[in-house]
Amino acid sequence: MVLADDHAAVREGLRLVLEASGAISVVGEAGDGAEAVRAAKRLRPDVVVMDVRMPQLDGIAATVEVLADTDAKVLVLTTFDLDDYVLGALSAGASGFLLKSASGTELVAGVRRVAEGDAVLDPAVTRVVVDTIRARPATARPDLDDLTDREREVLGGLGAGWSNAQIAKRLQIGEATVKTHVSRVLMKLGVQSRVQAAVLAARAEVPMP
């Protein structure tokens, strides 16, 4: 994975925490958004942990470029939980958003879940997203007519913030089957990430399965 943060001490601390897990290898670091994009293109990591406020190119714009030009997943990690940052990161296609107040265990778990294709949202971030959606003027509901009944159930699980394993357990199907359904849901809804699908699920008020 690649670490992108404009403070060298922060990067060093994150590297120590992540590599101490024995399950994550940090292959590169970046001190600004533009450097993060270059590192992602050059090193082709599974995950980029991206700060938001960085020089040259902010983390939101860098996320857009990383996702457009590589297969890497982006986990946004920041001290800020303001609505514009949260929604900007998720709209850009980030797979998750954690605050820097997260514990080492939460950070390691978050990186691993994102690498496996799951979405990760800090509970405080989930509240911001849901509250913002509810506060906005009513808009047309997403068209879910193309989804099968099973895909609607999977979408409901995404809206609840569940992992593939949790959805599989609830629906009593295999995780591989869940992954297939998730891919189809994303394709049919025209979204890039599980988090974006979860936002659509909230707008459409899709029930949990």
C-alpha cells in the first residue's frame, strides 16, 4: 500500500502501526496529492491511504486521479469530519473514510477490508452522510427496477454498512456469491464503490435484509 500525508512524522507513525500487523506492507509514501498519484501509478498498490488536506493537489482530487488511472482502492484518513470532505471523498469513489483518531487496530482492519473490496466508514462519518442526505431537498429516487430481489437484499446490506461476510451470514449464501451480487449492483446502479451504492440505498430507503 501507499501512504499519502504531508507530515513525515504522521506517515512514519502510520507505517509502524500498519507494518507491525504483519499483514500489510507499505511500498511507498507521498507528501502531497500529486506525489500520491505518481506513486500509485508507479507502484500499483492495492490500497492508498489518503490524507485530505495536502499541498499541490488535495486528497479529494488525488483520489479521483488514482481511481481513474489505477486499480487501487482509496481509504481516506483525516482529522476532519466536515460534511464537504466526507461527501467529496465518497463522491470521488473512495472505498472508506476513517478519522485519524481511529485506533491502530481499526486502521489495520480498515485497510484490510478495503483491500478485500469492502467499504469502511467511521461511525461519525456514517452519521454525517445519513444526516446530510436526510437534510437535503427531496430528489428523484434511484431507479432500482433492474435489480433482482436478491440484489436488492444485498444493496440493503450495503446501506447498513455490512461487510461481505455479514451479508453472506444474513442471507445464508457464500461470500463469493455476495461479491458477485455486489459487482452486479454497482454495475447496474452505475456507481464506482460500495459506499456510493450505500448512499443510493439510503436515498431509496432500501430496507436491511
